[in-house]
Amino acid sequence: MSIQPGAYIQKDPQAEIVYTFNWAAWLDGSEIDSYTITISGPDSVLEQDNDSVDAGNENVSVRLKAGTVGKQYTVTCRIVTDEAVPQTDDRSITVQIRNQ
């Protein structure tokens, strides 16, 4: 599922869904050299795995699973570009865990 920066997502604690941060417009011809995914929130129950840079080095995908019902988390994707003078930027989404 492709997501926009600042998106608010509701996720069931049993769902294991891949979310994709699309950086194409921001990159303007450069590529992603490295990235990190971080999760902040009230506990460490929301987990990530299977993160990767997609073909073309313009998208970062991550699978989110678990989470505590009623809790809200921030998932941040930080990239560094492959330019001669690398640029660094962040995009975050909010994930609300609820039974669906």
C-alpha cells in the first residue's frame, strides 16, 4: 500500500501489511543510497520487518505487524541520497491500532 507523508492509518493488531514510502517526486532524479525505519510510540509492540528499497531506488517498503489496541505510533522513514553531496530527509506516518 503506497502512503503519503503525514498519512493517518488505522491497522488491526493481527494485520501484517506492507506500506510503501514513495520518494520519487522529492528525489528529482537522484536515488536512495541508504534508509532507516524507526517506530516510536507508547510501547514496542508494533513491529517492522521485510523492509527494502524497491526497484529504481525511489521507494522504501516496510511490513508492519502487531501493535497494541488503542495505541498510536509514529513510523518514520529516513533516507540519504546517492548524490555527490548527500541529502537526508524524513517522512512519517501515524498508525492507530484498532480492532477492525
